[in-house]
Amino acid sequence: MKFNYLILSWFDKNKRELPWRNTRNPFHIWLSEIILQQTRVEQGKNFYLNFITEFDTVNDLAKADEQKVLKLWQGLGYYSRARNLHFTAQFVSNELNGVFPDTFKELKKLKGIGDYTAAAIASIVYNEPVPAVDGNMFRVFSRYFNVEDDISLAKTKKVFWDLGIEVIDEKRPGDFNQAVMDLGATICLPKAAKCDICPLNESCEALRLNKVQELPIKTKKVKVSNRFLHFILVQNGNEIGLVKREGNDVWRNLFTLPMIETTTDLLDNEDLIHQNIHLDLSFISEEKHILSHQNLFIKYYRYIPNVSKIEHLRNLSDFEWINLNEIENYPLPKPIENFINYHFLD
DNA sequence: TAGTCGTGGGT
DNA sequence: TACCCAAGACT
């Protein structure tokens, strides 16, 4: 078919040289695909290199503490990826004798591996002709074939999967999937598509119909909420208080300073009394930290150590004293990492 | 299913 | 500035 001939010819001459290319080690391909979920190549590259430097095999990763894995993941975001990565490493190491499943169907059963990642691994490592339906594929296919289905609806994924099954190159499925992603990442861009240099520009339906800007169609928008977080620096000599975050919320299993959350940006006596505590806090700084789905209005305060009151602080949250020399072992959210670096580490 | 999970870059 | 988007998965 014309589509895969054109895109594979382009890929053979223009593919990006990346650290996880030129290998079919399933551990390496799996790791790279998890890192690259919702993440740009340039952001994920060093994380991939750090992980394979630290862990030679899936068994090595399985033996590590979750906290160490999260620390290596610090700064990359979507930390459930790291927790699931570690969980699946242990499952493969302990239950599958360290050997990855070799089919799309079996790969998809592993925690953290969905349709996209299973297809990517199965096609790249095991030559299974299954389409990797990701954001690039939505964009390239919706434009080339003029598909007007709303990609923000879950059911639309099947439309693109079926189209991918029809079109995919049966002899080179891994290269085909990577070619689609490379084209989407470098030529068929969301806002400023480079149609003038696109290898598919003579047969692209969206270009012919002047619909490149409209496709793909995506109607649903994420609703963003506002949260007001007050972090309290509790310091005693070379030690500071840290809390491990629990529950179903952002930054699960990462560490922060002790925190009080309020419904407005004011932290007043009422909030403190409600926490059954009264503190002497001095304001340090504030910032706005933007997540994909939340605006975090963050303020930092210092608590001046007072022997008679330190016990009261334990009511605030069950923090533990951490020596600053050991902070390198504790995974921190970006704002806390920045705060600690600014105040304590050069 | 629709909402929830980070961070950084581009426009 | 505010918004969109990035090799998505989970619940």
C-alpha cells in the first residue's frame, strides 16, 4: 500500500537516533515505552539512560526498593508509572522467571501496560503486526485518511485500531509504528504541521481538503481545579521534617514538607485551631505550580524551633526527621525539590 | 465512562 | 497569559 511504502521509505532515511533504538531487549524496550508515556523524547532520554545504568536486567529492578525507583523517577511526573514499573518487574522476575511475555495479549495483562504499550513492545521486539495507537497515530491517521471521529471519546480508539490493522506493514510492524510516531513528532505536528516537506503530502486527504488544522477532532477538555497548599519547614539543626504522602492523591509515596491544605489561599488561625495546634510561622515564599488537572497555589513557611512546642507539631502530621545529608534517598515532588535545593543545597 | 494521575515546552 | 499537548493507564 502507498501509505506504508511512503512512510517506511521516509523512516529509513530520516529516523531519529535514540538510545532505545538498535536494541530488541524487551526490558529496555519496555522501560523506554513506560518512560515515554505522555512524555517528550527529550525529557525522557536521560531518565532512560539513568535507569539502564542503575539496572542491568528486570531482576535487578525487581530487587530494588520502591523508594529508590521513585527517586530515579523524580522529576518525570505521573509517578504511578514508576510504582507499576517496579510492581511488574517483581512479577516478571518472580512469577515469570525473569522472561517477558512475547505476545500483545499477554503483555497487556501486566500492570502499567495498556493497548499502546503492549502493541509497541509486541511489534518492536516480537514482530507482531499490531498498531501502536498513541497521540501521534491519532494525528497522522486522522489527517491522512480524513477520520473525523472525536479522539477524546474512548470508543474512538477502536476506529483507529481497526484502521491500523488494515494498513500496518506485516513484515516490519515495529518500524511501521515507530515511523508513524517519528512523523507525528517531527513533521505532522499538532499546530504547525510541516506539510511542505512531508513525504505523504501528495496523498494526504486532510491536506487536499485543507483540513490539517482541524484534525484530529478533540472536543473534551480537562477541568482544572484550584488547591491551596501550605508547606511548613520544620528544621532542627541539620534535620528537617518530611512526610510520606499516602492515599489517592498526587505524588503518592513521595515525600513533602509537613502540609496544611485550605480552601482559600489564606492560612489563618481558624485552620490551625482546626488542626488543634497553634504555631509561630513566618512566611518564606509562594509559587503557583501547574499540574495537568490542578493549579497548586503553594506557600512556604518556616517554623522556628521551640522545644516546648515541637511536640505539638506531631499533631500537624506524622513527619519524620530527615538529615539533609540523606535527602538524596527521598523522592520529592518538583516544587519541594526546588525549595530544598534553593535553601539547603548550593 | 469520565476523572485522575506531573512536568515541561510551544504558541 | 492561558491554553494545548506529549510514545497513556488506571479506576
